Amino acid sequence: MPAATDVESQVLEALNAHGEIADTEAFSRSASPALDHQSVVGTLRSLEAAGMVSTEGTERTRLGLSSEAQDYLSNGSPESQLYNSVPEGGICMADLKAQLGSIADIGFRQAMQQKWIVIEKTETGQLVKRKVSEVQDKVAQQLQDVADGKTLAEAEVKDLRKRKLVMQTTHTVYHVTKGPNFSMQRRKAETDLTQEMLQRGTWREAEFKPYNFNALGVAPPSGHLHPLLKVRAAFRKIFTQMGFEEMPTNSFVESSFWNFDALFQPQQHPARDAHDTFFVTHPATTPLSTVPEDYRKRVQSIHERGGFGSKGYGSPWREGEAEKNLLRTHTTAVSSRMLYRLAQQGFKPAKYFSIDRVFRNEAIDRTHLAEFFQLEGVVCDYGLTLGHLIGVLSQFFERLGLSELRFKPAYNPYTEPSMEIFAYSKELKKWIEVGNSGMFRPEMLRPMGIPPGVNVIAWGLGLERPTMILYGINNIRELSGHKVSLNIVRQNPICRLGL
């Protein structure tokens, strides 16, 4: 390939001789040796920036070769390769397929259509033999014509497109004329006024590069927030504006008592087994002596015999099961601790929220992770009803820009009634599930010491799903782990919720 200076000199000589270059593509082909069109275009960009030339572009379409066709251009079409691999006496089909590999099937199909080969059945299997003495590889010739820019017949193009060997591509050619600073030799503009120029007076004849006062300066090095952290900050702002207090969520390891039992979740519940929960081996347990004895006995009694209008689960409650340590499966474990503390300190209405990591033994795919963020809101007060829950949820999601909500009855061991929350996403143009909600059961609240007449409404949702929608991310694995793109972290702006 000619050096950049050679391309530039040929362009300038052509302009000096003819006053214009009518078609850069034709100019590239006619040069001796032929020039790469992209190299000519790159040189014109540089000359145009210096004011030496002016260009006007025109888009053109042409046929281009697919990557598959590039291989056939070098080695011949599949049918030609197959024909050439068949010896005079024939060859076993299995051996021929093993020899040709991935192109065997398409080669057989095309060669049979063109009646180049014949298949005979023998006692040992199928034998492939030549049906004609010689063949002409028209496909390879057509591909070469496309590569050379020649025009093919419409039927030939249709056949090649059907085989996905050619595609329509668009490129730009330029009409080039002399610019206001045209000269046969590039004159480099000075960027600095030096002491030597002042002493010798050469600054009077020098050409200085103009200052670009609109150019952005070099961005100073700085840290960048991950998209999840940006969205978390936006959610935290919404909660604080609504008067919520953030719960402490700095303990990832939790005992089964606070994660399950305190929430009136039965010890036989499937969520407790290893398919959904990461159990900790060191230390494997947290002694129940860390839980006040009277509260522990009330939890045991409500599980085994019921109370407050409930029949309980009617099965023995085992301390060993409640002592097992695990990676918390939801931040509701934190809510249970906070509600118990609130009851012991003397109940008063409160609003809590949390946003932190939880862990589930999930199969990882484009929509699920084993470690993710859960967002939870809790309101406790006298006389709260399902209507209050719907009202708070409507206010909360409206601040997210999701004003259209639907609710569907659901089941949770520790809430009754329970509702799944659906919202209409204008970005996705469809209804999507955005969270779960409900009213905590008396079987959970009364053993804690929460007074009668006090109800607790709560809801939760994942942080990753809204982040993916806001930032146009289709695979949740791009938000966490080794697949995270640093460019996403550096370049994505702060998210804008409907605040």
C-alpha cells in the first residue's frame, strides 16, 4: 500500500493538473498502482482540515461479499470443493463428509442440483461418484466479479443473495476541488509563538493555527459511580423525601431465626433448603441464646400451636433449624429486627427502608443473579389497610415515572393479603412486574410485642431491573462480575427518574 505522503502527492498533482477529481473511487482504481479508496478518503479529510481541498460526498450502493463468500473466493465454492474431492472411482459418503467438514452438506445439495455427482448404494454404504467429466465453478467466478466491482445479471445476484454470499453495502464517493489554501506542498501551521520568532521577525510570515475556543479541555482523572449505585442513590432520595428512615443493612450473614422464623415462615418451607439458600459452614450456627427467651418461646408457640386467630403450622419447631447461619435471602430479615426493636422501645409510628445485597442460590442467566440488590419499604401505624398500601405504592412508583399500576393477588408466608405489583413501562411499551407487597401477618407482629391495632404494610423490588431499563442493558450479567464494561461505568450519565 502506498505511503500516506505518496497518496497525498498524487491527489494534489491530479487537482493541479485537472482542477478537480470528479470521482474518488474511479481515481483510486485508475492510479498506478491502484490506491485503497479509504486511504484516499483519509488523506482528503486531512487536506480539507488544512483548507487545501473541498469535498462533496455522494452515497452509492454496491454488492459486497460476506465472510463465507470470502472463503469461497479463495478455496472455491462448496460444490466445486466437493466435486474435486471425489476421485475417479468414487468415495464413501461418510469419508467425503469427514474430509469436507462443515461445507459438506451445502456442497452435496448444490452439486446434486447441478447434476455434477451421483450417489450409488453399495453393500458397504453409499458411494459418491462423478457424473460429469469436468465442471466450471461459476459461483467462484461471480464472487470474483463482485470483488472486482463488475456488474452481474439480476438472476445471478438473486441466487447469490439467496445463498447469503453477497449483501448490499453503502459507501460514499467524493467530488474534490481546490480549497482556499491549495498548494502543491502542505504548509504546517505554527502552534506556538517562540522567542526565536520574535528575535528574527519570522513571526510576520508564519501561519499560525487558530485557537479553538470551543474545544473541551482534557477531563481530569476521577472516580466513577457504577450504574447500580447511581440508581440506588436516586431511590434513596425518593425514600428520604417521603419521610423514611434507612435501616442498618451491614450484616450479610443472618441466622435462620431472623431470616425465616421471626417472619412466620415454616421450617419446612422449600426456600430453606439448599436449592434457594446459601448456608454458612463457618460458623454454621448462631445460638438462640442471642434472642430474648420470651420472644423465642412466643415464636415457637405461634409456629406450633398458632394464636391471634391462627392455627399455626401444627408441626414441631426445632431450635437447631432456627440457629443455622445463611447469607440473607431478603432484607426483610433486617425489617424483622427493626420491628422487634421498635416494639421493645415503646411503639410509635415509623417508616423504614433498606437497599442492599441479598443472596439466592439461583441459576445465573440473562435475568437472574445469585447476588443482587433488594429494595424494601416498611410503614407501621395504627389502622393501616390495604388501601393505604395501594396509596403509598402509587405515590412511590409515580416518583419513578411509573404512574400506571396494576395489582395481582399473591401468596407470601409473612404477609396477608399479598399483592404482586405491575407497572406500564413507556420505555418497553408493555406491562412489567416491578415488585411484591403485602401487610405483615399478626402471627409475625404480635409475638414481637407490636400492639393490637397496629398494622405494617411493606413492599420490595429488585434494583437491577429498573437499572437495566433506565440504561438500556439487556443482560443482567453486564451489571455485576467480570462481564461489567468499564465504559458503561465511565460514560453513562446519572439516571433520571420521574422525580
